[in-house]
Amino acid sequence: MSVPNSTASPRSASTLAEGNEGPSTFDGSDHLLRAWGRGLRPDADLTVSEWADAHRMLGSRASAEPGRYRTARTPYMREIMDALSPSSAVQRIVFMKAAQVGATEAGNNWIGFAIHHAPGPMLAVQPTVELAKRNSRQRIDPLIEESPELRDRVKPARSRDAGNTMLSKEFAGGILIMTGANSAVGLRSTPARYIFLDEVDAYPASADDEGDPVSLAEARTVTFCPPAQGGRVPPQSQCHGLAGKGFGLPVQKRQSGVGRLVTRALRLAGIAGAKGSIRVPSAVSGHVAPC
């Protein structure tokens, strides 16, 4: 009775050894392993305000006080920024504000945080396309250029195929689209995980006769934020939103039929103005669902 010989031949042993060389032997393997390790590393447990204090730099184009951003300079913004953090369970923010109190910069901190730590498609809306271009030059470009962590993630506009234009900034895992509330095409161009609506009181009543620009923008988040069921936001929701507006919004500007009835009743009661406009305080409102 013969016993099978289990000893591998020198040729087969050599082949086996060559087959087990592993990933560390081919060109670029070190870079691949480092990238894989970075992917496994958990995100830093930072809030938006903590990120801004650690990474945000202000340039002379965007601030009268260039240098490192300090939340302590505008402490009333801390809670609002932190409510926009992935760790927050807040679903709606209301912020009463006046002009030039740092609200737009807080929103820009949120943009920077998203690019660095929670990338995804973002839609930022100004009242007009022209204002969106101006905001890009005066605020978004300095935000990226002056903050090293963002500069490394968004290629400069001068590089070929950078995906970086005046109204579009591509980065790993996402894109920032900037548009105006007067452009229906811009408002329906892409799904968005995040929406940032600035100066809402200056929005037109309708975007190219296609409806309320706020509603059009919010519709972009449906993919990431399914409609609430039973009054609760589904746990898989990953949508965040921030909309800001200033004092003196004429309510009749975008009123529904019910709103007109309310305005009429207030006018009869002597609360509304002669033309039916109601002076209301500002608000920054939106949805924030944990990621």
C-alpha cells in the first residue's frame, strides 16, 4: 500500500512563494496601504465650532480681523454651529439676527467642516447668481485658500480638470454648488445632502416662474433626507440645512392664501402696516439630522 507523497516539489514551492509575496511588493503599495489606513481611521469627534477654531483662517479679503478664526469673538454663534455638527440631533434651528453678526461666516465654517470631515454634495444659495459669484470670490475662495486642510482637498482653479470653477468646487466625496435663488436651473441641478440658504428675505417670490426658490432648494435633499414618517425623521437621514434671513421680511411677498387672510386680520387689528406688510424678526431655520 503506497502512501501519497505530500512533499511539494521545489518548482511548486517556488511558485507558492512567489504567489504569497503580498501587497507590499508592487509599485505604489505603500501609498495604497496608507490610504487604506486613513479610510479605517474614525473621524475626529469635532463640532463645527471646534473645527473652525482649529482649522479656519481668515484672510484680509473676507475679514477685518485676519488670522485664526475664534468662536469666542462671536460666542453666540457657537451653539448654532454646533447644532449643524453630525453629532447633534437637532432637526430645526431658529436664529434671530441683525446684519453683520457673523451668520454667513458661521455657514462658511459649516462648509469647511463638511469638506474636511463630512463630505457630500452641498447647495449654497444666494439671492441672485451675481451675488453667488461675488460670494464665491470674496468668501469661499479665501475660505479654501487660507485654510490648509481645505486647500489640500480642493484643487486650485488654474489646474487642468480641477473641477473648481467660480460656482462649483469639487472635493473628495462631494461638491459645493453655488447658485442664485433667481435661477430655477441652478436650484434643480443636483441632489444635495446639505443646503445653505443665505439672505432669504432677498429671494424673489418665484425662481424663473417655477415656484418658491426655498421649496425648490429643499426638494434637492429628498434623496438624502426622506420625508418624515409619523412625525419622525427616518434614522437613515443624512440631510442638513441652514437658511438665514434678515429683519424686515414682507410676509406678503411669498404668502399663501391662508397667509393673506392672516395679514388681512392683522391689518384690521391695527398690527400690520397700511400695505399689508408685517415686520418680522429674522430667523435662521432649517433641518439638521444626525449623520
